[in-house]
Amino acid sequence: MTRVAAIDCGTNSIRLLVADLDPETGELKDLDRRMQIVRLGQGVDRTGRLAPEALERTFAACREYAAVIKSLGAERIRFVATSASRDAENRADFVRGVVDILGVEPEVISGDQEAEFSFTGATKELTGHPHIELPCLVVDIGGGSTEFVLGEAHPSPATALPGDAAHRSSVRAARSVDVGCVRMTERHLHHGQEIIDPPTADRIAAIKADVTAALDRAEEVVPLTEAATLVGLAGSVTTVAAIALGLEQYDSAAIHHSRISLAAVREVTERLLASTHAERAAIPVLHPGRVDVIAAGALVLLSVMERVGAQEVVVSEHDILDGIAWSIA
């Protein structure tokens, strides 16, 4: 067993997984899995830079994570940064701060790398699952970008990791596009410093237009409609699932591998788009950090399902974070 720590720093949240990894058996045993919403991507779409307050929120979370990693005795750490830090002019400030706190340099990965890690984390458990038809389309809706990966379920041998021939053979096509819940909210649901809440019909149409254009770009590489199973990842998807399931509090076990119908996703999306900030905040299962961006995230998910022709989405709690942990082997 090797004790590893994986950190995924995205546009909206930063997450930590400390786990015991057995490369021989293929087992990944969670010891600590946590998330903080730090909104690192605040304003990046507009300014091209990471805001000082966003950096400080992120560094505060890193300090907490450093203490957890030390207390659990993780032997190896991998820190992966995604959309917001790819886009930022001042990402050197971000890198320097992370190195000072955690002693490792964040890897600002490409969208294609992000897609592969997401696919690995999401599909490893689905190998041989009796109710999963292949190929799978894994859709990871983040804060700044969305990844699309079409492939077979991840090979069962523990040695088949990102970069290996066995892994590459399981991924048929992948593309990352710059559409996410934070980016769409900031681009279309803000007017100066004010949030348009609830969004007007023209603002909703503008988000749909951006998502449609992004899906067109994704489909240049990924044959979206060839998917037999749609697998959805990340906070927008799991939150929509939690609302659709009527949960009073977040229950990872209930959400993981739940199947949410197109009709249910449409109903939740319409409810969120019609609600005010206060009404969304009153939804008990909705994390406070997602209140202002969940409507846009839900609309991205609904648009994807409609384009793909999926009548349901299989929701996975295992995603890029698990893929990063596997890659440490």
C-alpha cells in the first residue's frame, strides 16, 4: 500500500483525497475526502488574472489540506490545477504560493489531460457493471470548463493508468471546452457588480447559445451521440442529482451511481432558473458556495443531455480526484 494525497484545484472548488493505494489489487481506499469552495476563477473570464482575494482563499484551503496530509502521513502528493489557472496571466503567483505551503508544484494540466483523469476516476468502478452499456460518455462540468470523454469503461488491471497503452485504448475521443457554471454565471448573469436574479429570458438564451457553440466544438472531436451511457461528474451534476432525489442533506452514498432522468433534470433546471438567490439558498442540500452558480451549471447539464439524446445521466461521485490519485502509482 502507498498512502497518497491528490488535490484537484478547479475554477470553483479545491478538493483533497488522501487514500491508500494498492497497485497490485487495484484498490483505492479513502482515508479523507473533502472540498472547499474558494472560487479561484473569480473574474478570470473578464480580467484574465487571478484576483488577490481568490488566491488568499485558495491558499487558506491549502494550509488546511497541508495539515491533513501531514497528520495522515501521505507519502506522495500530486496537485493538479485546471481551467482558471490555465487561463490566468499571473498563474506564477498561484504556483509560488502552493509550493510555499505544500512543498509541491501545481501541475497546470491541459484540458485533454483533465479529461483523461476524469474518465479514469469515473469509470474504474463501472468495468463489468451489468447495467452500464458501452461506450460511456463522461461529462465533467466544472466552474470554468467542461470535459467530454468517450470511451469504454476503464480496464480492470490496476496497472492501466493514464499514459499507459491499456488506458489510451479505452479512450476514443476527448475534448475540453470553456463552458462552466462560474464562467457562464459571470459572463451572462452579472450586470456590473449586480447579479441578475432570477435570470431573464434573454440571459438564459445567451447561456444556451454559448453552450450550443461549445457542444459544436466538442462534437468536432467527440461523437457525442454515439454514447450508450452518459456519466456526469462534479458539483453541478451531483447537486442537481441531490435536489432531484429530494435529499434534505448531502448524502454521497445516495448520489453515487444514481440515475437521474432527463425529465427530472429539466424540472430541477427550470426550478433553479426561476428562483431567486434566497429561494435557492433555502434548498437544504445546496452548498452555500453554489447558490449563485448552480442555475447555470444545471442548464449546461440539461443542454448536454438534450444534445446527446440521453434519457438519463448516471451520476458519479468519483471523478478527476480519483484519477489523479491513481496516476500517482
